[in-house]
Amino acid sequence: MCYFKTIDGKNISGLKVNATGIRREQPPTSFQKITLEFVISSEDVQSSEVEKAIKLTEEIYCPVWTMLKNNVKIIPEFRIVTQ
């Protein structure tokens, strides 16, 4: 997640991640789907830059995501909040 703080030199004043999940009904009752909503506070970051940061987080920087993605559907979403 630290990658978001330095998106191509942009000014990121806040980052919040909301996670929601759906569990399997039958044992094992692990998660079958997790939605991650990234809320980025910035005046100058572009959507394409956030998409790149999410992709890098998934593929390189987040070992938990790497561990889960083969067994759980992970859906990243984002919104940019200007102040």
C-alpha cells in the first residue's frame, strides 16, 4: 500500500481501503470473494495512475494479495476524492 503514497510524484493526502467479503456457505467457510475499495484523496492524481498502482500492489508489493488471489476472487475498485 505504500506505493500509493508516491504515485509518480503526485500529492496523495489520504488513502483509505474499505474491504467487504462474501463467505462460502458450506465448510470450509472461507471467503469466496473480497471487494477492496481504495479511496484516494488527491487533487492531481489521474485514474490511470491509480489503476497502475493497484496493479503493482497486486502483482508485486502485497504478499497477502498474492497468497489469496488463487483461491479467492479479489475485486479492486477505487474512487478519487478531491477536496
